[in-house]
Amino acid sequence: MKLYYPYFNLFYKAGTTNYRLDVLVKLPGNVKKTAIEQNFVNDYWEVRIKLNEAKELDAFKEKVEEYKIDLTPKDVKQLTKIKIIVKNYDNLLRNGDPDGEGKTGLGNGELE
């Protein structure tokens, strides 16, 4: 699983519920953003930046991309914890099941 670690700042205006993330991510040259999804998961607000490989782009150069993401929670209290995930989904699908959800233990497991 290939993850990219972003640098980010959270911005909001006092007295409002308008929150925005400014995110900088250093990426390989051959990936492009396909979607940004956000939702509340368990006890944190999750922002997912989904990437896919693009054959027409140069794989050997690195690039820095900036994203401005308006956060859209139903309740501002959901923003007490924020998790940002940046993943290359093509890489995951080629090398195994998404999010590490393999079938370990089925069939040829070890006995103790």
C-alpha cells in the first residue's frame, strides 16, 4: 500500500461553521487526483484524496500539488479529530485487496 503524507493547515473564520483544509502533497509524477471524499467515520472526520496512475505522465519526476478542501460536516463537533488519507488506488488494486482486506486464514492456515 502506497501512502503519501500531506502537510496541511485547518482554516476557519471565528463565529462561523466554514472550515477549510489547505493541503500540500508531494507525489510521484505519474499519479493524478481522481476524487476527494469526506465523511464521519467512528470518532473522526476522514478526508480521502484518491489517486490513480496516468500512463501519459512522467513517472520519474515528483510534483507538489495543493488542494483547498471545504469541510462539510453536519455538526462542527465532528471536526475534533481529522484524518487525511492520500492513496494510489491503482497501486493497491494491482498488489492486493483494497485497504489490506485480504483473505488471511482461509484455507491453508497454520495449526498450533
